[in-house]
Amino acid sequence: MLKIPVNSMRHALFLRLVIMYLVVILPIILLGVYLYNWSYTNASQDISRNTLAQLSSYLEDMNREVEWLEVQQFDMLQEGELTKIAVTWDMMDSVEKKESMDYLVHRLTSIKNSSAYMKDIYVHIPSIGKTLSFGNAVHDLEQERYDQIRAVSERNGAKRLIRQGDSLHLSASKFGGRKGEEPLYIVQIELDMAKLKESLNQLSVYAESGSFLIAEKADFALLGNDKSSDILDNYLQTPRISEERSLLLKVNGQTYHVDKADSPELGLSVVTYLPEETVKRPLNKFNLWAWLFTGTSILAIVVYSLSTYRLVHRPLLLLVQSFRRMEGGTLDIQIDHEKKDEFGYLYDRFNQMLNKLQALIDQDFKQKLMMQKAELKQLQSQINPHFLYNSFFILNSLAKTGDTDRIELFTNMLGEYFRFITRNGEDNVYLSEEIKHARMYTEIQMLRFSRRISVQFDELPKELERIRVPRLIVQPIIENAYEHSLEKMSEEGFLRIFFARNEAESMIVVEDNGSRIDDAVIDALNGQMANNGEAHEMTGIINIHRRIILTYGEGSGLYLSRSELGGLRVEIRINSKEEDGDAPSAYRR
């Protein structure tokens, strides 16, 4: 951990930058924040005051309208003709019944036309099984509506407005002299929800604003428009203080100013909401202050940028350039810095790191490279004896038959084969040369097994020819197929070699139709290769796998599986990532 002495704290770059930032920027920011908050608070308070006054006036008008409806309802409840019908219906003749009904329907029409907030008025008379209303005149008793309004009225007690379905109602009952009997009739007034919704929309001064009417105890809500539903849900779920009339509500990532007015007489609350962006519109009048703030901020930014460039960016750029030169292989660079600040400490440690890095390269890195190269040489030297024995066996067979033409052809191919594996030079060759050598080996084997073993050897794609690979990684795989599978088959053998490529890797596939190797052996070989050569005995396949990993790193190497032909499938995978100049040239830039 870096420790800076107390006596050098006055030289610290961080301290100078903090002081400069506070001196230049902080007063401007505080001034801007104060002006903005002051303006925003005043605009918000003005809008809330006006909105609350409007909401209170709206509820007062609604309360007066409901009182008027209750007066009309009471007059209807005291109507003598209605009591007469409910009590003496059976004793009245048809003419009297018709006159009474016509009179009552006329009364209902007069009451309905007296208020725009009334959708309909009903009189339920259970004793005669009739319901009178403005909309349907005289008809059979609406038993379901009657039962519901009676049940709701009894449950809500003295509440003025009750809910039935999706609307609000006023209800009053006329009882006879006996206690416990059902009422003689019920007068029910249904409020016009469309008219209430229209009046709510008139409260929205701004296009972005909206309102809704709620009766929380009756579990009722009326939306001014459909987009208010999300805001209503969030409002009802938000904990609130009972006397709280204004609050901020966040819905779907947008903040709303919400104002509420209550009417204890009606048991209703009317709520309006307004997006915060609309509240901020009055701040546009402070354009002069905004421009002044912007100009001052720009000046502060220029001063701060110049100071930061001189004190931070320029020393940091020098350090970055030195790192890049070091990455390019230049290790004899030193950085001089006279100031006693953090960069002086970094430069000093950078110089020490370069010296240690040079020592590590001389003492460790070069030594590891030499050891790796020696390991590659030793691994390559393990491959040859078996094929050398088979080559002499083929020559002996040809000599016995006296086939001099095939002897000449075979010796030429054999010479090319051994010239490739014994030549000095680079440890890695182009894939085109490696495939040419493997193809030569396959042709040598075809001289011996042309009648029993057929070979499909695809052409190497042009884009793979310049890939550099360790020598002798393909031919030993083919040799393994002949030695452990194809040579011992009683029926016709088949060997296939083909190539594949994608952005991540290039692949060489060798597979046969032999059946002498079982899945347990394949799994065991895959397990040994997964240990990355940790076993004491190095087989031919693990040998090749180890050499490819040493050259191309993890992810490359051999992958064994069961072939579609029935035998062993060996995939030689070579990563496309460029490493030490051995990556496929097709991917270099």
C-alpha cells in the first residue's frame, strides 16, 4: 500500500486539485442549485395551492348537488301517492292504478331533469312487485338491484353515497309501522358516471395532467382518463399520512406531483396529478440566470481543464507512452520527474520495474524458452522407429517380387519422407508442408494395402496453407490409424482425412472405420490429454497433443471421439489467436 509522508502532503497532486475545484466550482454549483431549488419550490407550491383550491371548490359543488338530490329523494320518499300504492294496491281499481302510476312516472321525470348528475331514479315497491324508473317507466320489480341496494344500505349504515356495481347511488327506504319488516319501498338515485368523468376532465388544466375520484371506504374509484390507472394503483399502494394533501409519486420512471382534497360529508376524495416536467416549465422565465450559470460553468471548466492537463494529463501521458515503448520491447527508458508528488513516486517505481524486468528476462524468461525448445526437440524425436521398421518391410516385400518400378517409386517417396523428418531448421512448418508429408506417408501405405484399405484425402484449403504448426502432428495420427486399426481388419478398411475452419479455430480431422478401439479407451485417452501430459509415460497421441498446446496454448490440441464411420475420430484443433508469430497467417492483420 502506498504511504505518503505527512511532511510531503503539501506536495500532493490530489490536494491541489481538490482545493482548486472547491475554490472555482463549488460557489457556482451552490448558487445554481439554490436558484433552481428556490424556483422549483415556488412553482410547485403555487401550482399546488391553485390546484387544492380548485379541488375544494369542485367537492363543494358536488356536495351541493348531492344535497339537492337528497332533497328530491326525500320529497319522493314522502309522496302520499307512493305510500297509497304500496299499502292499498290490491284495493285499487285499474283506473286508479294507472292514474297513480302515470303520476309517479311524471314525478320521476321531473326529478331526473332537475340535475345533470342524475343518470336515473328508481322506486322499488316489493309489495306490488314493481319498479318505477325514469328510463323504463313501470316494469317488474328488479329483484337483484333491489336486494343489492338493500344489502349495501344496511351494511353501510348512514353513509350518503353507496356503491353498486361500477357506479355511486343514493338510497332511502320507507318503512311501515312494524319493526323488522322489509321497507314499503326504496327510492334509489343513480349518479351519472359519464357526467362525473366529464367534470373530472375539466379539472385537468394541462394536457399531461389528469384526475380521479375515489371513495376508499367504499372501494370505489372513477378515472378521468384511461392513462390514470397506473397512477391510481401506485397512489393507493403508497403509504400516506392522513392529513397529507400533496406528495411526489414515481410511476414507471416518471415523477408526478399529486394533490388531494377530501369531502368528509360525501366520503369522497378527488386527486389530480401533474408530471414534474410540467411543474418545471415556469423555470423557463429564468433564462438569463441559466445563461449566466452556463457561461460561468464553462469558464470554470476551461480553467479546471487547463490545470488538469498541466498537472495530471501531461505527466500521465508520459507514463502511458513509456509503458507502450516498454510493451514494444524497449527496456532502456527512464522517466525523470522533478516534482515530489504522486507521479514522482510512480515514475520512480516504473524505473525500478524496468530494471527488475530486465533482470527477470535474463535470468528466467530466456532460460524457460530454451527449456521449452529443448522439450519440443525431445518430443519430436520419439516418433520415428515404428515407421522405419515398416518401411524396410515394404522394401523387402517389393524386392522379393522383383517389382523394380515400384521399388524406385517407393524409395523416392521414402527419401522425401525422411528428408522432411530429419532436416534441421525451424521447429514449425507451414501446414501445406505438413499435409504434403502426411499425404506422402499415405501414398507409401497405399502401395502396401491398396487392395484392403481405401483412402479419401481432401485437398487442403488455400486459406489454411500458411498456418505454421509443429512438425509431425498429422502423419503420426494417420500412422496410428493404420497400425492399431486398419492393418488388422479382415474386411475392407477406409481412412478419411478432411479439413474445417471457423473464426475461432482451424481443424484437421482423421477418422477410420475400424472397430478395435472401444469407448472406454477413448475416454481414457481424453482423460490423459486433459491432464496435459502429467502422466509419466508419453504416448504418441499425447505427444502430439502436448506439442500443439505448447505452441498454441489451452483450447488447442487433440480431441478424440467415436467416428460416424464406426472407428476412431481424431480432431486436431488449432486456435486462431496469434501467439509468438505461430498463429494462422489468414487471421493476421
